[in-house]
Amino acid sequence: MEAPTTNLPPELPVLPDWFRVTWVTGSIAVLTEPGAHGLIRANIWYLRGRERDLVVDTGNGIAPLAPALDRLVRGRRHDTVALAT
């Protein structure tokens, strides 16, 4: 019996550090996706607040954003509001 074939594309390699973080101030950072072509590269803004944080846009979905955000919150546990533009 032959193995079933699929129409799924092969998985493509993704950079291990897909997001690059640049702190603009002590509470505002911009995350970029240096592995994405400049035409589709996203700027993701992170603003740290007293009661909750704000993330503006979430990238292209090529790599998960949550691990990158976990590094930014530095152990603080409160709500994060996401805003898509």
C-alpha cells in the first residue's frame, strides 16, 4: 500500500529570532520582522502601561508573537490590549 499524498506545501525555515525589538523610550518599543521582505514587513508597537499594556498590530503571522511579547513584559502579569489597524 502506498503512503497517502498531500497537497500541503513543505514547511519553510523561519529565522529563530523573527522579531527585532527597538526600545524608543523606557515604556515604548517597536518590533520589526527583519526576515520579511520590506514590502510586507510590519511595525508592531508595544506600549507598557501602569494597569495594562497595548500592542498595536500583530505582524504577518509568520512566527508567533507571544514569545516576543513575553520577553517585553519582564514578568509583569496584567492584561494586554491588542489593536489591529
